[in-house]
Amino acid sequence: MPVNKEAYSILNNQLKEKNVCLVAVSKTKPIEDIRTLYDLGQRDFGENYVQELVEKEAALPKDIRWHFIGHLQSNKVKYIAPFVHLIHGVDSFSLLKEINKQALKNNRIIDCLLQIHIAKEETKFGFDEQELKQLQGLEALKNMRIIGLMGMASFSDDKALIRKEFRNLKTIFTEKAQLSTFNFQLSTLSMGMSGDYTIAVEEGSNMVRIGSLLFGERNYTH
């Protein structure tokens, strides 16, 4: 399925009016599709798989801002540390330490989002509110910076439930945003995907991750 240029144009304009960053989720999609959106002005792209991200980064323009949005294993951080723009979904202190270590090796400060567990499903990764309160030792990590929070709502048709979960995360974000240090400066609240981004934006999201609305359904055969 070709890239839906019209859908991109409409969505991009809507989100720009609301100062919401659109991350185009390009995982499993060919380089040609990414280049199509790039030529329309899109610069933020999200990938789930480290090897795929590394290959695409090497083949595409260097002004693309690459977001790693999948579940990142500590032993794979080193492959994306030289260039990644933002790591979404950081769900453990040990992963933060590894990001810091690899950022130091690359003489960079890598921006991160902490993933907060807001959904009812047990399959979702992330810190819960109690773990977030007990997060200690951040001051020693001088090469990573936590710039926001992200969360995924329950996979449900219950819009009231989804809205409640997003609202809960916005409350946590507002509370934590008051705590500002050199490497903990919350400005980004990432929540909302193709199926629920409108609710997310209404509840305060300023970054959404959109894939199927732009690229069509994903191909998982490779």
C-alpha cells in the first residue's frame, strides 16, 4: 500500500496547529516510503527494531530525527547510541545506566522518555507510579537526559477507559514536571497512536506515534 500523502498532509497540519510532534512510525516499511514522507517535510521517524533502524539510518538523509520506540534491550543500545534522537519507552534504571554509558562513549547526551505503565494489560512495560517516586541515582547519569514521559493506553474500544488512562498520565507528568534538574527536564508527553491519538491530544499529549494511518497496515513477513 502506498503512503497516504493526503492523510499525512491533513494530520500534519492538524497536529502542527496544536503544537504536537508527529512521529511517523516506519517500522517494517521500506526506505522508499520513508523518503516519500521525508520529501513532504517529515523529519521525525520511529523504529522498533535496532537492526532495521541502523540500516535505515545509514541509507537515508542525516537530518532525520530517529526515535527508537520499541522495547530496547541493554545490549543493543550501543548500536543506536551514535545517532538516535530520542529513546522512548525506557522502563528500567539499568537501561538508563546503559544509555548513559554508551552516550558517554559517543560524547553525546541522549534524550529519553520514561515509560509509565498506565494500561490494564500486564503485557505493557513501564514504571508504575510508586517506582517512579523511588527512582534514585539519576544525578550520577550525566550523559542522558529525561525529557518526558510516555505511555500506551489499554487496547480497548472503551474510550472512557482510554481517556482515563491518558488523563492519569497527564496528571503524573504535571506533577513530575515541577522537579527539574540538569538531566530531568520534562517537556514531552508522548501518548497516542493511530487508533487513539485524538483522545490523547485532547488529554494533553504533545507527541503522537502514527503508523498505519500514514503507511497502511504493517508487513510482518520479514
